[in-house]
Amino acid sequence: MIDCVKDSRKMVPVGEYVPDKGHKSVSFYIEGLNPGDSSFAEVRLERDESVYCKTCNKLLNLKTGEIIPICCGKMMEVVD
């Protein structure tokens, strides 16, 4: 994975993902990111919105007051 600053990071799958077994999501460890890093501000939605990750294209539908999650090391973007 290469971000917008041309830094290269390795994505390593965590666990297993088998849709036939009923798994609904997959997790990755991204090289160089600290899972305990809380440097991102908590941003809450003012109304029901859809947000997406520009890196992996994950899409979530969130409700009013929910925190916009961090995905692939960046805060997810609100869908216009």
C-alpha cells in the first residue's frame, strides 16, 4: 500500500476471512501504525451519514452522534 506521500507500508491480514463460514469482515495490520495511537480527534456526526475509506473503499452507514472511525490509518471521509 502506498499513501499520498509515497510512503510504502505492508498490509498483513489478521485471522482468516471465509465468506462461506459467515465472516462479515476482515482485519489487517498496517506496518508502522500504532493501534494505541489516539492522535486523531473524535469527530461525531451531526446527522445520519455514510462514510468511506479512500484507501480500501470500505463503506459504513453511521447514525447521528457516532464517531467517525479510523480506517487504514486515516479518518474515514463522509460520502457527498
